[in-house]
Amino acid sequence: KQEVTQIPAALSVPEGENLVLNCSFTDSAIYNLQWFRQDPGKGLTSLLLIQSSQREQTSGRLNASLDKSSGRSTLYIAASQPGDSATYLCAVKGVADGLTFGKGTHLIIQP
Amino acid sequence: EAQVTQNPRYLITVTGKKLTVTCSQNMNHEYMSWYRQDPGLGLRQIYYSMNVEVTDKGDVPEGYKVSRKEKRNFPLILESPSPNQTSLYFCASSLLRPAGVRSPLHFGNGTRLTVT
């Protein structure tokens, strides 16, 4: 059964810093990996989706990488802003099962 | 506007009183799914559907029912709610394509359910 772990569980950094969020998964037989953002009391917003054949995807200040063989993905946020404060979740779509979510990283960007 | 719509946003009910949370998407997605989100446990899948009249259990299906009579709608039914079903519920949908083709998951805004 797929397990997805996100480290750290919480992170607080000053505005302007570059930061990296980590996601690891136990079963490398995946279709894709998706990063989401969740604001308090709101639904999930898709940020980036990486297919199993891809190594990375970029959208604005966000860059997500995927190393399927080692079961790892990172989300890089450049020049962080207070508006980036949210919980970030990664989810893995397995070949044999559905979508498995990590528990998220709660990010606070200090003005 | 492409979206997944859940109703209601907030619901307080009593133990044993049947309720339905509706979910509708306007993107012609084949795949729809229900999740619950609980502190410390993350998001867990309740049920999912690959297409009309096709539904399957997720990780935590006990106490829930679903139906998929139409492509756009995927209601979640709690026949006899209990306090341990107090949670934040999300509906999601996506296209269902062969492996390797982009199919991001779109989420509704959530339904916060309290069962007393």
C-alpha cells in the first residue's frame, strides 16, 4: 500500500527566502505526482502535476521535481511571499490504486 | 467557469439522521472521488467512480454510500451518521486518460460536517 510522507510538517521562514518542501513515497509504480495548495477552510488548488516520465515542472516561482526511482519529489518556491502561506500537499497516483496524499507541510512566510 | 461544486458548505446534524452531500462538476470528467480530511490523518479517500454506474471503495468507505447515475453528479450519502464522521469532506474530479497523459485533480471547496 502506497505511503506518502511530507517533511517538514511545518515551516516558518522570512519573506524573500527560497525554500524546498519534500515529499517521499514508498511505491515507485506511479502514474503521476501532484502538488496542491490548501488555504485555511478552503479546498485544494492544483499547483503542478508531474507525469511519471517527467523530471520536473515549473510554474512561475514554483518548480517541482520528481525522482521516481528513489521515491522523492521536491517543491521549490523561489523568493517566498506572505501570500505563499498555506498548507502544501503532495499526492501520488498509483498504478495499482488511487490517489494517496501526504499529510502536508504547513508553511508560514513571515513578512 | 470550470468547477466542482459541493453543497452544503456547512452542515450540523444529529446521530442517525440520514443526509446527502451533493457534488457536481461541469468539466465532463469521467473520474470523481470523495475524500475526508481529519487533523493528523490527512486526506483519505472514501469512494471513487471511474464513470457512470461504476463506483469503488476507497480507503475508508464504512458508513458511506455513493451513486453515479449521471456523469456530472456524485452524491455522498450517510444513511446513519455518527459522531466519528464529523470531518471536512472534499469532492474531486478529473479526466480519465491513459497513463502518461495529464489529468490533474480538481477539488470542490469542501463540506464541513458536524454530527452530534
